[in-house]
Amino acid sequence: MGNLLRMGPCSVCGSRDALAHYDDGSTYCFSGKHRGRRDTQPNRSFEQEELTGMIEFKDVARLPIRDLPLRRIDKATATLYGVRCEVDPETGQPTGYYFPLHRDGACVGYQWKAAKKPGERGKGDTSRVYSDPVRKTTGCLPFGGHLSPPGSGRMVIVTEGAEDCMAATQMLREKGRKYRVVSTLGTDGWKRTLEYFESFEKVAIAFDQDEAGREAAKKFAAALTPGKAVLVQWPEKYNDPNALLSNRNGADLFLDGVNNAKAPEQGGIIYGEAAWSVIQNYSEPEYIPYPPEFEVLNEKLKGMRRGEISLWTSGTGCGKSAFMRRIKQHVIQNTTWRLGDVELEESKEKTIRAILQYQGRKRLKDMTPEEKRAAWAATYGTNRLFTVDRRSRLSKGTSLLSQMKHLHYGYGCDIIMLDHITLAQDEMGEGKEGLAAQDKMMADLLELVESTGLHIALISHLRKSGAGGKSFEEGAMPSLDDLKGSGSVKQIAFDIIALGRNLQHADPYFQNVTNMRVLKNREDGNVGDADRLFYDKATYGFDKAREDNGNGGDDDGAEREF
């Protein structure tokens, strides 16, 4: 029995993929446990789709490694990347290739592609094989990333497709260069692996030279930290690195492109017809309202708009987290937006428990198993709520900005809530360098929302007691000057909402009453007092509060006028 070529269907026992084909013409069925030659088995029509893409994950590693003749990629390059080849036992020709995908140091899947010339692949000519059908290849490195782990060097080169990645490596090695080369497996594949590319000092984007490839490269570059990306270019008649490989001087042209790669051009000055074009193409940003019990706040701010940053602040223990949890639950229940949740102080267990309690309107320990499942199904079960585990691999060595980009590009989040930005600022220090770092962070967040249409909701702590020596915990209402951190926090935020609560009130009811005030409203300047709400700890709900007349508010029940 020779070397394994491929696994396929068995006409004797009916197995879909248990029949092994070997290069000496013999076969063996691992299901029916019988040997034979294909030409001695009962007559059967083996269509092309039966010859390709049918193998299970566990059997791919038993396939041989061969060159990719239709792509001019040699066996040494295929061996380097671990690409497996399936062969038609009748003709001896390759029918498809398996390109490995890695996660946490192990191969967890393959992208299968039919062995066809460039431009000839159509529907059904690509598919995936997974080791874990549930998790599939979620969280995988880019193709080739196992050879260049995150942060393993100064620069990484990235192409659109696996064959382009291998062609680029082959050309560079021909010139004696062993650069790191990976592939995003598509023009938007970088969205799922942005944190990987952020781990390098420079990312050389070698996408196709057609219009679609150039536009995709610009979007990719814009998503990375400013100054990190450079664009690799070569003569347009060679659309991709694989096309360059067929040229006698292709290796020289590609190396020149890498050496001369330039940062994307910056936007120019707008005037005349260009300004009119901007207006013609402008549309009002989409927005979603705050929860309905935030009635006055909705009147003033209209809600949360795409492309903006809102900031919430209050004294310690005055209810910021409770308001944020209600907003999260509202967004998931009443909109189609996807929400990213970044909690810098809470554990994932506490965050998830709190969300389920807000949904179920009771403590988690008081819920039945069915109620817990229902609360989960209505929140995390929608697959529109994503909580960053601060103890996870993603958090370690990854900047806050990179995390937020990953939530947007990788998971499609429309809104990200950060609790709290003050902690991130404190880690930067308070001197000139620290304040400069804080200013840069806020500028980066502004660039992120404006370039993506994302809405970011921030929580900020306060730096001192309120006016007259009264503390915020005794009901003092914060002002803009009370915000902790650099001045860029209040300057860059579009909306700022302050919460005031008297934790020392003699009446337990009024200890749980919060006054809301809009300190900044960039849209139309409508600021001032907003809602006055009572938080019911038993039901995790907000209701309009009674008026505090000094006697506990029991004499007339009058509501506060704003």
C-alpha cells in the first residue's frame, strides 16, 4: 500500500468519506474494513464534487504535501505553510488544497480550495473543514500566523489570499529575504484579526492592485494605529503576488514594492465643488433613544448617535454602573445594534450576572434555572452582546484602542461602553507625559467613532468635592471642571451626563433617588436638569421619583418640575 492521496466515499458500504485512496492504486475503507482497488469495485459515477472537499479534519494531515503547479508555488513553500494536497487517483492530478488555520498554537481547521487556475474558481470551489464544529475557526490567526506569532518581529507583510501569501514568501526567499508574510483570507479578513496586526510595529499591506484591492487596503490601514500601515505597490498589470510569480523579474518587482512601501495619503483641503459634494452625500447619523424612563434626557439629547462619544459621570457609588446596565439591557432588547462591553474593574462573572439580573428583574440566586436561561437567551443568547474578559489573552499586552477596534471590526459592534476611562487615564500618570497620553487616547477615540460610525459611551470619575465643600456622595451635582483627567475628556465628548445622589439622606427611599443633568450637548446646546429617578434594588428598575420636601415626600407626592 502506497502513500495516502485522499479520503472519499465508499460505494460498497456507503460511507461518505471513509475510503482512503493511495498512490499505488489501492484503497482501504476505514468504515467497512475492506481493501481493494477502485477498478475492482462496483461501477459508480464519481462526480467532481465527490472527489473534493469531502474529507474530515482528522484525515487532512494524512494527505501529502505537493507543489501547486497552477500557481507556480513549489513544494518547499507548501511544506513551510503546511498545505496539504488531495489527488484524483485516476489522473494523478491535484483536485484541491487544504490551507491550515491555527489558534492557540494548534491547527484547528483548513480552508479548502479547488485546484483551478487564477480566476476560474466559482461557487462551491472553496469551503472550510473544522476540528470543532461549534467554535469552527473563530479566533484563528491569519493564514501563516503560526509562523509569525503576534509581536514576533518588527514588520509583517499581509496579502489577500493564501496563494498570494505563499507566492510572496517564495519570491522574497528567492531574493534571500525571510520576511513574515500572512494572509487575511479576503479583503475584510483583517477585521477578525486586528489585534494580531496591532502587535507589530509596521504592517505592509500587499493587497491586489485592482480598484477593490486598493480601497480595501486603505480601509485596513485606516483601522490600524496611525503610522503603522504602509501600502505595497507594483506594476498594475500584475494584479496580485501570485501573478508576479509568473514574471521573470517578479521577485525584484515585489521586493521593490516592499522596500518602497508608503503610508496612505492623507486627506486634503475641502473647497468649492468638493464641499458641495460632501453636503450632497451627507445623511443624518442614525441614533437610538435611551430607555423610555429617561424621558427628559431623550428630549434633550434624542438618544445615542453614531459617530459620537457620550460621557457619564458621578461620585463614587452614586449609580453610574446601574444606569449603564439598564442602557445595555435596553439596547439589546429594543434595537438591532450590537454592543461591546469593556469593564476594566469588574470580573466577567460579575458583569454577566448583573446583566442577567437586570433582564430577569431579580437576583440571580432567586431565579429558577428556567428563568436564568430565559434571561441569558434575551441578552447574551442574542449574540449581540460582547463582554471583554479583562483577564483574557486579548486584554494582555493589547491597548484599549485595539480592544475597541476588535469589538467593532471583529464582532460588528455598533456601540461600545467603557467602564471606566478614568482607570485607563490613571495608568498613564498625571505629569506632562501622562496628560499628553490621555489627550492622545481621547483623540484616537474621536478618530475611531468618526471613521466608523461607532458610538462610544464612557464612564468617568470625579476629581474633587462639589462646591461649598459638599461631597458628591451627599448629593452635590458635578460640573465639567470636576471631571478627572486631562481637559480633552470634556472637550472631545459630544454629550456629558452627570448623576447626583445623596447616599447620606435620612430617608432610605431618597438614598436611591438620582438626579440627572446634561452638562454638555454639542448637537444643539440643550443642557440642564433632566430626569429624577428612583432605583428599586428589588426589581432592578427605574421609576420617576417622588419630590423630597424634607419630610420624606409623603405629604403630597408632588413631582419635581424641571
